Amino acid sequence: VENDNKNELQQLMEELHPADIAEVMDDLSMDEAKYIYLLLDGEKASDVLVEIPENDRRRFLKVLPPEFIASKFIEYMDSDDAADVVAALDDDVKKEVLNEIEDIEQAGDIVDLLEYEEDSAGGIMAKELVVVNTNWTVATCLKEISRQAEEVDEIYYIYVVDDAEKLKGVLSLKKLILNNTNTKISNIYNPDVKMVDTSTRQEEVAEIMDKYDLVAIPVVDEIGRLKGRITFDDVIDFVREEAEKDYQMVSGITGDVEPGDKVWELLRARFPWLLIGLLGGIMGALVLGSHEDALSKVTELAFFIPLIAAMAGNVGVQSSSIVVQSIASGVKDIESTSKKLIKEISVALLTASIFAILIFIYNYFTQGNMDLTFSVSISLFIVIIFASFFGTTIPLILHRLKIDPALATGPFITTMNDICGLLIYLMIGKMFFEFL
Amino acid sequence: VENDNKNELQQLMEELHPADIAEVMDDLSMDEAKYIYLLLDGEKASDVLVEIPENDRRRFLKVLPPEFIASKFIEYMDSDDAADVVAALDDDVKKEVLNEIEDIEQAGDIVDLLEYEEDSAGGIMAKELVVVNTNWTVATCLKEISRQAEEVDEIYYIYVVDDAEKLKGVLSLKKLILNNTNTKISNIYNPDVKMVDTSTRQEEVAEIMDKYDLVAIPVVDEIGRLKGRITFDDVIDFVREEAEKDYQMVSGITGDVEPGDKVWELLRARFPWLLIGLLGGIMGALVLGSHEDALSKVTELAFFIPLIAAMAGNVGVQSSSIVVQSIASGVKDIESTSKKLIKEISVALLTASIFAILIFIYNYFTQGNMDLTFSVSISLFIVIIFASFFGTTIPLILHRLKIDPALATGPFITTMNDICGLLIYLMIGKMFFEFL
């Protein structure tokens, strides 16, 4: 494809969807991608840019001159995407790009959007929307919409404001079409509109849109003036990212790991948790070392070290992730903390009893040593209760301290459970063997 | 609130959003919920029912008579939600309910939808949509839309079909409004429409809608006739559910755990993985038992059992979940399997070297025994390489065998890695101590 002539390539690209072009470019080298990219016309080029993953986009923008970025992309983009692109630029380039934008209104919108915190509703909203006044008629509305609609890709809802720009309600295109052209907007709009504040946190926006199945939600300022809208695609991305974050936490990976990452990026993401694992292992060695006498006298005690450690780890992770999930799905209010704890304690008691009995039966028939049989069963029972307790309470405490409770599902708690488990096991083993 | 009079309650409910009523009902007992529920009028009642979590809904429907279900909910529901509700009923109740539905068209739609597989596009689509013919003019269209729009909650796109009902393209309401009423549809519709087949799998539908940021996607049959549409809210739910499934897999929980679950449901979800952990622990005990001589001669060998097992488990889970995530995000084509393996091997070699050196330094300064120091370091090196290798290849193999690769992140592989790690450690330890 590379060696074909320009026109053919250009023709081909025109037929492709921006998301597909971005995918093709991801397969190519930087130079090839740049070559192809420069063949695109403005609107397409900006659409493709939005589809490129953030890390690659940053690298890509570095090789392009500021006035080119301004004229070729920013002018064609929706304000929210444009603000994202501009925010990713280095400070000096950012200024240059902003000054190169010819469309003053667009430049103003971008500057406005950059003011908001990145993870607030203001930070993710777009300024493009269709607004009508309560006093207009359907006919005026239709005319205004044709004028405004040029800037907006998709009209999901038409927002209705009063003379002070305060949001009064929404109007569906459907209603507009179904009504007589002389009807006043104030008679047909729906005043029951869900809205969020510019400072509302991203999580909450996603929750509201998901709960009420909204395609788009309007964003207002402190005094209720319409400032922008957030669309469903931002929410899908957010839901996906959040889930990925929790997933990576529980599997012991820090930060964003993307399929195209370099070796050292992967190493950096995996290193911290492994280091905790190593330190935990060393502490485990110290615990075992302090009970050297018992271990050397009764070698069989060592046989069940992996079992105790594994069960402690598994139970702990299960408990934490159930709590983390219930926090994440926003149902914290439905079940009270105490009810949650009582349920978890019942589950822990049952689990502990079942597995203590199972391992007792196994050891009773395979090990000659009754001291060992009792030590392992009793330890396992206590260890499971402990691990459940830690696993449940620590995420709840983290959540109350406004720390991401998903931290508790990571190797940190597992490691802690391992060590506590070993300690309990050795103490109980020692008791049994010294006692008899 | 319970003791207040009916009218006041009814008034209050009318002002609440269905999703909010469902949330309130979740807090109440079954009888209270039922009492409130029966106060709702038909349309609201059906909207609330859709918002109730599936398990609760099933229980709830059991206490209501079939003709009541038919007349009070099904008639007011979108066909996709109605089909979901009907599918959840017991077979005999299902038939009765279907026969009680007075709106024959609705009953037919539901029966049609029940034919499709649950996780195919056909199984999640709704039959309600706005269709226009290519030969119509904008004016005819507007009239037709007013007629059809009554059934459809939200018009996202207007689908354009030919005389044989084959899907030709889409038309946005925006375009319709902006054009002259005499314009023919064939001149203004957009023929470049993304569509899926009724048999397309749910995952793929979600991927396509997400990639192209679609609010809704049309579903066609084998010969291209328009059959239904899938909307963005189904995709958000799907993305969330898939993420939850992977998350539960990696944390060792089987099946759906919902915050309101009973103790025995929680126990059942956690039991299988813990049982695997127990069996793994027993196998670990057997492995250690078969090296009893070495362990009793050199007790210090036992000290590092937790370290080896923990590192093997952590590295394995990290590797698997990176692979699982890259498969889930659908980028399998971008990096070839061999490239992925080479990268993973580099990461593994680096990780193994770093941690082997770290533990060597630690042991060199704290343990007097050089044999032990070497055994631990060399074992750790080999164990990390092994665990990375298993962690990477097993999900890839599962994926090729069309088994959910997320299985590999569960305790099964962790347990296997633990045991292999122990075996390697003991073999190397024995070699060192016998050799010298």
C-alpha cells in the first residue's frame, strides 16, 4: 500500500471511517502514519486524531507544527475533544496553538473548558449544543436549529433556557416535529430534566446517566445557567476505564497497561506489587525463622505452610473484591455497614468450618500425627476468619478515608494475610506440640 | 411513609423517576414493595419493573397473577424488555402471560424475540423503531414518523428501507428538519450505515457501537431486512457486566455476586475456588512431604517457601491479566502472538534477574549459609520465568480453544504456579545441599 500513488490512497481513506483509519495507523511506523495522516483533509484528520489512543496522540502531536495543529484539527473538532488535545500539549506549544486558532469562538470555548478540573463534569463536557428560548415558537425553533445544528454532530436533545440563560427543560426533536409550528415552546417542553453541575464528579455523572439511561446530560453552573452537555460515549469510556483500573489493581498491576506498551513500561507497572510480594516473602521467612526450633523438631509442620498461606490469600481477596464491587456499584446506602459485616461473618464462619473439617478428614486418614491434624484444622479455621475480617473491613475503612478501596484487593492485603496466617499457624502448632 | 394514606403516596410516586422508585422498593420488604407497586399506573409500573435487578424481579413476578403481568406491564413495555421479562418466567406462566396480552402485535414481537439466542444481537434488540421508505418525501416521512413515534421512546435514527424492507441507510432527524418538505428521502439519506446481523454476538455489537460511538445500531436478517435496533444503554450494561465477570474471575468468585445476595449464595460463589486452593495446598503438602529428608536436614529451606509461592502466584496473575485485558479490548490483531510472547519473555527475564539479585543481596547479608542463598536466588529466577510463561500462554491457548481466557487469571493457575514453584525450589535446594 505504501508504494501506491497518493491519489489512490487518498480515495481509499475517504471511504474509511475515522476509527478504522486510526486502527490502521496504529499498525504503521511513525513516519508511515504521518505520511498517511497528512493526506487527510481537515475534518477527517481531526476525527481520526480523536480516535488515536492518548499516549500515541501525544507523541504524534509533538512532530507537527503548532499552526498546523490549530488550522488542521482544532478548528474542526468538538470543543471537548479540542480541549483534551490542547491540554495534552506542552505549555509553550499550547499557547502558540491557542493563538493560531482563527475561530475566536472556538478558541474561547477551549480556554473556558481548560479552566475546569479534568475529572469534573465541566472538564468532560462539550460546549456544542442546541439551545432554544422558552418564548420562541416551534417555527422560530426550527429556524434556529438549522443555524445551530451545523456545529453539532448529533442532536440528542434540544435544551430550553429562559432569557437569563438558565436551563428550564428539554425538548425532543420528536415533540418538535409532532407539534404545530405556531405552538410556543413553553407549552411543550419537558421541565423534568436531569442535570449536573460543572463541579459534579465524573463518577457521579456516569452513575446518573447510567441510572436514567440518558444519551446526553446538560451541565449547568452554580446559578443554573446552561454551560454544556456530556454525551453517552464519554460515559461508556469512563465505565470501561474504571473497570480496568479495578481489574489491574486486583491483579497487581499499577497504572495503565496498554497492549502497545514497551517492555520497560510493562516492567514499571508490575514492579511495585512484586516488590511488596518480595518484602512479604522476606517477612514470612523471618516469621518462620523465629520458629526454627518447632520446624526442625516437627518437619511436617512445614508441609502445610503453602496451604495456610494460599487459603488466607484467597479468602482475603474474595472478601475485599466483594466489598469493592458493592462500593463501586454505588449501593453503599442500601445495605448498612453493620449488616454487611454480619453477613460476611456468617459466610466466614461457614467457610472456615467447612474447610477445617475437610482438611481434618484428609489429615486424619493420611497423617499419623494427631497433633499436626488438629493444628492444621484449627489454624485454618482461625486464619479464614481473620482473612475475611481484614478483607471486608480494610476496603470499608479505605473508602471512609476517601482512599480508593480497590487498593485493598491488591497484593498488599494478600501479603499481610499470608504473614498473619503463618504466624497463627506456627503459634498454634507450637502450642499443640509443646502441650503434649 | 407506610402509614400515610394512599393518595399521598400515589402523588409522591408520580413525581419520582422509575429508577428511583425501584431503588426505594429495594429497601422495603416484599409486602411493602408489593403494596407500593400496586399503586402505580400501567406505564410507570412497567418502567419500574425494568429497573428492578433481575433476581428480585423474578421473585417479584412470582407473586403476581399472569393476567395482571400481561395487562399491567407487558403491554406498556418496549419489546426487548418485555421479552426479557417473559423469558424469565416459568414455562407454564410464560404461555399464560403471552395469551393474556391483548395487543397482538406486541405479543408477536415478543414471540419473535424469544426465538433468538440470548447473547446474540437478535436477543437484545428491540422491535420498536422508526422506518421510512426511500421513495417517500420529507413530508410523508414527517407524517409517518408522528404515527410511528408513539410506540418509540426515543428516536435516535430514522432507518431507511426499500420496498423489500431491506435496510438502505439512516436519516437523522436533523437532516429531515433541515430539508424542504418536497425533497425525496432517497436524495438525503446516508447510505453509509453500520449494521449488525441478528446472529452477531453481543460482544461484537458492543465493540462496534463503542468504536464508532453509536447511540443505536440497526439489526438485519441474513438477507438484509431490517429487524430491530439495539440502543446504547444495552451496551453500557454489557460493558459493565463483562468487566464485572473478569473482575470476579481474577478475585476467585464464580457467578454473579450482587450486594443483596443471601449468605448461602455468597458461600456458593466462593466455594469452588477455595476448594481448588485447598486441593492445591494438599498437593503442596505432598510435594514438601516427598522432600522431607531435605527439609529436616536444612530447616532454613522451609523459611523461603512462602516467598517462592507468593512470587510465583503474583507474577502469574499479572501476566495472565495483561493477556486477558488485551484480548478483551479486541486488539488481538494488532500485535501478533509471537511478538507478545517475545515482549513477555523480555519482561520476565528482567523481572527474574532483578528479584533474584535483590533476594541474593538480602540473603548474603542476613543468612550465613551460601548454599541457601544461591538456592533461593536461582529458584526465584527460574520460578518467575516459568510463572510468566504459563501466565501468558495459558490464556492465549484458552482463547484459541474458544474458552473464556479469564479462567486463567483465577486461582487455578495461581495454585498450579505455587506447586510448580515449590517443586523447582526443592529440587534446586536439594541439588545444592547434596552437591556440596
